Amino acid sequence: MAGNEVVHVAVATPDVPKPDVITKVAAIINKDPYQTRLLLSGGLPRLVAHYPSAQEAESTARNLTELGLVAFICPNSELLKPKVFTALTAEFLEGEAIFRSKGGQKKRIADSDVFLILKGIMQTPTEEETIKTRKEINWGATLLAGGIPISRKIKEKISGATIQKEPLARVYNRESAEPAVQVLQHGLSYSFLGNQIAPSSLANFNTVVVKLQELFPRAIFDDSLMKSSQPGVPSLRALDEFELNCKLLYLYYKTKSGLSKSE
């Protein structure tokens, strides 16, 4: 951890935190209750405080944990976008899976190595250009035609941000917050499903996710990121928010797992 690095505190709460819990959390993180309630809503782990040192962040996390919440710290450097192995094909064997990428790389993952499977919808912002055609009166041609209205077509280029939504699943081990492998609905070649293949890519994707759950039964499964935030509102930060949520969910389950073992 770098000496001058910002260290964040994250906390996970029930979907509807009790008013007394909100008041106590607000006092600990030095925010007003209304702002704190917004931070704690949604059912996902959230960054609630930021400190210049790990010692200060750990102190706040301990105080939040004493309230019965799952709190943990996260250095800013750990929030960088991950380098992800994206699978093109998969082979499901007894106790392990073999994934191959588009570039021919191979990754073998054993059942004993898998800690968490996340299923969600990745929202990728793109700049899209469309051409709109409209009609207007061509006054020169209209005058030449003796006043008979003559129209002409005009094409206009319109640019705007759009969001491409794609379901994915990520597999994590306990040692790293970086996903070991991810599968995308439109990134997989589903021929490996054999006679289980369906006409719909979404159906095939869901079949693959079920197979991952069956192959890695000891892994935690979480599909809370299947809910899109702010539907219909393009956001250039959508992908960053998704990556942050993935990272915080991993750290949440790792912290929670450690807490349960210590009880």
C-alpha cells in the first residue's frame, strides 16, 4: 500500500437499515443521517468514508463492525480496473473446468479454488452516431414550379451516448479480488454445450451459469448485479460503477467469510 494512498471504508447493510443504525453510522463516518441513509440503501456494499491512512480507516471499520455491520477497508489502488481472462469456450470436467480464450490461452480452474461466482449485467457506454432524415420546403424549386410546394430531404448526423447491456458471470478464487475468468453472453461459442444448446444466446448463457454452480457447489453465488441501475439513462460511468460493485462484493464476501470463521 502506497504511503500517501487514500484508503476507503466500505460497509454492507440490510436492504432497509433501521433508523437507529443509520444515526449511529452517521456519527461514525461524520455525515448527516439523510446522506447516510442514501449511502446505505440498495442492498450492495458501498464506500462510505475515505481516509489518508490505513489506521484511520481500520478504526472506522472496527466501529461499524461493532454495530453488527460487515465493514472493510479498501486501498484506492485495489479499485483499478481488472485484467480479465474472457472465455470463448469451456470444458466442464469432474471437479474442474477448462476455459479457452479467443487468443488460444487456456485456464484450468479446480472446484477447490473457487470462492465466489458473480452474475450481473455489464453496462458498456458507447458513442453512437445516427442519421436522421427530415423534409423541408425547397423554396427555389417551389418558385420555379409556379408555387407548387416542392420539398427536399435533409440528412442530419446525431451523436449521443448509449449503453450496451450484456449479462456476464465471473469466477473468483479466495486469493485475489481479480476475477479468474469471466464468461459473456455474446462472447461465448456455445458449441461445447452439445445437445443442450438452445436457439437463444441468453438461454445458453444461463445454462453455462447453472453448470458453473453445479461444478463449483462450495462457491458463493450472487446475482444481485443483474439489476441495472438507472434504467434507460446512459452514463459514461456505468462500466466503472459495475467494476467497483464487483470488487466490493468480493471483498464483502471475503470479509464476511472471515468473520463467520472467527465466531
